[in-house]
Amino acid sequence: MLKYILKKLLIMVLTLWIIITLTFVLMVSVPGSPFNSEGNSNEIVQQNLERHYNLDKPIHVQYLLYLKSVATLDFGPSIKQPNQTVNDLLGRGFPISAELGLITIIVAVISGIILGILAALRHNGVIDYLAMGIAVLGISIPNFILATLLIQKLAVDWEFFPVATWKSPMHMVLPVLALATGPMAIIARLTRSTMLEVLTQDYIKMARAKGLTPWKIIVKHALRNALMPVITIMGTLLAGIMTGSFVIEQIFAIPGMGKYFVESINHRDFPVIMGTTVFYSAFLIVMLFLVDIAYGILDPRIKVTKKEGE
Amino acid sequence: MKRNQNPQHYNQKNVPDEWFTWRKKDIREQELVARPSLSYWKDAWRRLRKNFLAMSGIVFLSLLVLMAIFGPILSPYDANTQVLSEQYQPPSAEHWFGTDNAGRDVFTRTWYGARISLFVGFMAALIDVTIGIIWGGISGYKGGRTDNVMMRIIEILYGIPYLLVVILLLVVLGPSLSTIIIALTVTGWVGMARIVRGQVMQIKNYEYVLASKSFGTKTPRIIRRGLLPNTMGPIIVQMTLTVPSAIFAEAFLSFIGLGISSPNASWGVMANDSLGAILSGNWWTLFFPAFFISFTMFAFNVLGDGLQDALDPKLRK
């Protein structure tokens, strides 16, 4: 187990290093200086930036200094907002984005699993078709389109929910709905197919023969095994929710990290783009690592020392 | 025991001769298979045909491709000509899908958008497949140390968040049709390579590969004739799922301001441009691109599901 964790840890560090280096290389290779873009007339900002990025020094020194600043989680000042550092933006945006992300995951996982179980129990029945219909639609409709539709119908036409911003639970309903539908659909499909497989296994028959209630069979026996694949795709889902939140935060005017990120892209605010990318990547990569470890611990069948290759 | 009591039973003596005919001894004819043999692909097609959803997906996508090719030619309007006097016309006999904020015909723009979105999707899938087959094929077939190194590289690349790299690349390269395709494929091929490798590793241990090796077949031929055709099933399924995700990624990029620049219409750009318009009641400018993005993704998804079932011999009834 320790060997497995160490191996994953090594890969994680390498991945991180690659993304950090890639960010640096791209930053350096931006035509001209990224800090000389038009509209950037503020002398002090200019000087701060040059000092922060040590643009006068040779490139390998720049690289080492950059690594050091990333390691100490200091992403430097923003170009467009003179009094802001990237850290300020992250510090303000991250809690809100984390809240949105967390609620979304919880909603998606719970509703996805319930939908999947219902579909599997009524295999080829009306509920099955209905649930899978919802799932395919959920996968097919991009979240930004869903978000616009939700705003148009539920907020503007019928005025059930507020149109935008992030203040009360009522404000959270629409963004979470728009963001959670896709992952929910994926989880529902996955749960259904593994549930169908698990339900034909001998140990389920055995449990039935013992006279256990269907509820107990599902919750205590079937669900445990059916959920393993869901854990394996959690990393991918997290990545999807995170990138999805860029757009959702933009549409619903939620002052999270994603909104700052998209704004920085539109304004070509390079330090913010670089800083957020590194931060997002690091966050995701660590999450992926944790998912891997959780999987290794939870599934007793996984031989953690085995050679790759199924 | 019952045999003797049964009046219907004939023994050797009372079987009439005319029941028999003499046949020429022809080995070739004897060996003929009575029914036409079903190849893997025919069998898969037979099963796919029974899948209503998958077939509707195929029909929708074929129509879409046709319209992407001929739609702009059929329409009397130009996709990029701005007619300011005809801003936000609702759908009518003249403008079937209405007009947008610059008075451009949405019908024409939708098919132009289809061209770009489908092109991005298919190109990305094609490049992914090419790199994936080469990388995964070599890694799976060689095995051992080569495989180990190649797989570690994949594992590292796999951890890099796909869309973040795409965003980063586009910020630096500047968004255009070719840079979007390049950015989408830089790490996109990794999934395909994994699938191909898994398949190759499994198949290379089968007896028929051993047999052809023992005949002295050269390695490239074994890979080309023996391994690749049998890995095609999962590859095709993966491809049908790559195309919609590329289309989605392109729409997503347009949305955060990294799409193909504005006079060129892709569905993502069209949807993004009309976000504000929908709140003022001009629903058609968003509806048509949104409808086609969603339905294309839907069609590819159900087709992929159908193909997955049809191409898996284990699911044969």
C-alpha cells in the first residue's frame, strides 16, 4: 500500500511540475512582453511586475525564481487591477467557488445514485427509460445552455428564483441545478449499469434466499460494490464541475474564482491567468491523488502492487 | 424398448430406396457453408439496425452533414452580411430561423456553424485516433520496459486538467480554427492511447497471433492485419464519444471568450453572442444553435451507446 501511495505521489509531483513548467514556458513565449499590453500605462504596476517576474534576469534564473514563488504560493500582482494580487483574488473567490462546487457534487452524487438505482431496479420499465432519458439529455445539453434556459424559464418568466448572484439558498438553486445535471447524468448511468451487473451475482441471490428485505439487499450488499466505479470517475467529474463553474459563475454573476478567471482571460491579465491555472491544476491533481488513494483503500480486490494492465 | 411398438419406426429393411439419392463425391461442395457467413461488421450492423435510438442518431447526423455541406448554398442569404434594418426578425417565411443582432440570417449561419463545429469535432477525433493508435499500439505490443515508460508518460499527462491546458494554449497561441484543434488534441489523445493499449495487450496473447508469428509473419504485418482490425470496435466507440466532447469544448471555449473570432459562426460563438438577446425575448437567436449543439451531442451519445452494444460480441443474443 505504501508503495502504491508513493508511486502515485511521485506521478502527482511530476504532473504538477509539468503544468507549472508549461505555464512558465507559455508565459515566456507570449509575443512581446505580456506586461506591455495596451492600456497598461500604470508605471507602478509595470515596475512591480518587472520586479516580481525578474524580467531583467536570464531565463533560467527567472524559471527558478518562478518555481520558488509557486512553491511559496505567491502568484504576484494582477496587471489590470493595480491594488490586487492574484492571491487576493483567489482568497476572495475560492471560498465561494468551493461552496458552489461542494453543493453541486453532493447534489449530483446523491441524485445520480438514486436515479441509477431506481433505473436498475425497474430494468426495462418505465422508470428505467425515464431515468435514462433524463440522463442522456443531461449529458447532451451543455451546462451553459441549460443555465440560460433555467434563467429564462424559472427566473424571468415564472420568477421562482432570483436571476443571479450568490446570496441566499434561493440564489443557489439555479446555478447548482445547471452545474449538477451533467455529472448527475453520468453517475446515474454508471450506477445503473454496475447495479445491473451486481444484482445478478450469486451473493445477491444468497441474500435474497436468506429472506433479507429488498431495501437491505440494495443498501448493504449491492450498493457497496456498485459504487466503486463512481469513485473512480470522481476525479473526472471534479474536473468537469470545476471547468463548468467558469461558465456558470460568469452567467449567474457569482463572484467566485471562475468568474475572475474568465475575466482575466478576456482582459489577457496574464499573471492572473497563470496563477489561477496553476492553482486550479494543483487543486485538481491533489484531488485526483486523493481519489486514487481512496480507491486503493476501499476496494479490497485491488492489488495495489500489481503491474499496470488490465 | 418403445422402438418395436412404434408403427412409425422403420428398420433397415423397410426403408424405401427412393428416399435416397446418390450424390457426387465433391469435397468442395460438402465444405460449403449453407448460410452466408456473418462477418463481425455485418453482425454488428445487424444489431445496430435494431437499435431505434442509435439509428435515429445516424439519420440526424447524416442530415446534419448534408445540411452543413449544402445548407449555405441553398440559402439566398450570406452568413456574414449584416443588414441592420432587419435586426432581430422572428422566424418567418423569409428567414426560417429569424435574424440575429446584426440582421444576419440565422438559418444560414446555423449551417455554417455546423461546418465549423463538425470540422473541429471530426478533426480532433481523427488526430486523437491516429496518435492514440500509434502510441497505444507500440506500448501494448512491445510491452516490458518500453510500455512502462510510455505508460508513465500517459499517466502524467492524464493528470493534467484537459480544458485548463487548452485555455492556456489558446491564450498564448490566439484562438483560430487550427489552434483550437491543436489545443484540443495536445492531451486529448491520451484516453484513446490507453484504450488501444489495453486491447492490444489482450489480443496479442491469443493463439491466432502466436500462429501467425510461428509462420514467420513480420511484426508490422501482425500489427496491421492481426491486431488493429480487432481493436477497431472500442476505438470507434471512443471516437463517437470524442467528437461530441470536442464540439462541446469548442462551444465552451467560445463562451469564455476563446472561440473562433466573431464573423465566423460556430455554434458556440452564435450561442454566446445571443446570450443577452434571450432576455429581451429574441429567443430564436439562442434556440437554434443551442438546439443543434444539444441534439448533435445527443445523437453522438446514443450512437456511441448503440455501437458499444453492437460491437461487443459478448453482448450477442
